[in-house]
Amino acid sequence: MSLLQLCNVSKEYHVKSNKRSLLKPAPTFKAIKQINLSLEKGECVGLVGESGSGKSTLAKLIMKLEPITSGEIFLESQATSGRQLNDLALYKRVQLVLQDSSTALHPKMSVKESLLEPIKNFFPSEKEKWGEMLTRVVELVDLDVAYLTRFPHQLSGGQKQRVCIAKALAVQPEVIIFDESIASLDYDSQASMIKMLKSIQEKEQLSYLFITHDLQSSRELCNRIAVMYEGEIVEVFAQWDVNQLKHPYTLSLVETLNMKVTKEILNKDLMGGQHE
């Protein structure tokens, strides 16, 4: 069985209405519709879609931050909704890194304090190893140990995001879900972050679910890409072959990407001509 398996997962929300009726059930909004998706050990799956397509909601369902309406989510053979896998056991194996690193870090806690918090919570009996664990995760995200004494307001956006990734790594998970985690960074910082994530995945044998609206970044990092549109996964592809793609939304993403790449090439050619 896959490391992470979503089977017919759906999520409905009750719509608030001023008109209440005892005879009619409250209207509902289907945010997630019959999602089937798998993540293998050591694999990176991209989940691409526009804002409001349900990507972040799906991440919340996996992390049990919200209950699913129907379907089931399995971590290997264990259903995440079952008694065998409590919240602590789930968070030990699956971690979530959000887009807004500023709200994820306590403003009055140093980097060292922020990173030691999950280490102490998940490895309380290994106090003699805490320092070693701390140094290890800092080095994994390419931060100098000098940053341990700094506070969030003393860090750049990219540095704060690296600290958030280090916090996720501190519990030694098997799966990390990145929810638009590099979206707010500039182009160079994104490229550096993708390179770093690839290196970490290889060293730690991790599995990633990489949620993004950017087809380019998912193409560079992921083995497979699932395209989400209006709460549904409309297409999953493993190879970059436009001829295999069918859904209009996916084709529009590819067209936008091609236009972006062409513009970048033209700009590079123009800059190159100016230097000659």
C-alpha cells in the first residue's frame, strides 16, 4: 500500500443562510469532491491549482485539522480517522509547512527555542541528543548555527521559511506537506529553496506533497503532478508530455508557462546583447 493514500475523500461545508427552514436541510458547499490520490515512499507529488480550488483544504484534511465528510485517508495500512493513529502519532510521521512563515514562528522565541520545542515534545527521553538534533536540522536547511540566537524579525522571508522547514524536519517525519511554502519568495530564493528541498529529500528519504499554483516549480521538483480544479483532481501526469494532457485548465496552465519561459528567454537574449 502507498505511504499516504486518499480514497474518495470529500469535504462539505454548511452554507450560512438567513432563511432557515425546518423542512429543508441546510445548503452545503462541496469544497472537495471524491479525491483519490497516492504518495509513495521517497516520491514528490505536486498538487497544482488556482486559489480556491481546494488544495489547502485537502492539506487540512490530511492533517486532521478538519474532519472529512466522507471517504478515508490512510497512512500505510492505518486509517488516520481510526483509534490506531492518534494525532500525536500522525504529526510524528506527517508534517505541514505553511506559506506564511511569519505567523508560524513565535515573535518572542529565538530560532533555537522554536526548533527545540518540537524536539522536546517528540523526543522527551533523549535530552542528551537534543543539541545534536538541533545542529542537524539547521545544517539540513543551509542555515549557519549563528542564526540560532536570532528572532523572527531579524530574518529575511527565505530564512524564516527555512526555519519553518527545519521545525518540520525536527520531528523526523516521513511525509512533509508544503502548502504554497515558497510562493511568497522571489525567483532566486525559490530556485535556491527547490534545490535545497531536493537535497533534503534525497538525504532523508522523505516523501513530499508539494501544493502550489505554479506549474514551473512543481515541474522542477515533483515526480508526478495532480491538477486540481473546483475541488476535483482532473488530471495526473508523470511525464512532461503536452500531448498526454487533456483538461482545458491544465492546457491553460501549460500555455501560461510556455509564455513565461519564452519571455524569460527573450529577456536573457536582450540582456546578453546589451553586454556585448
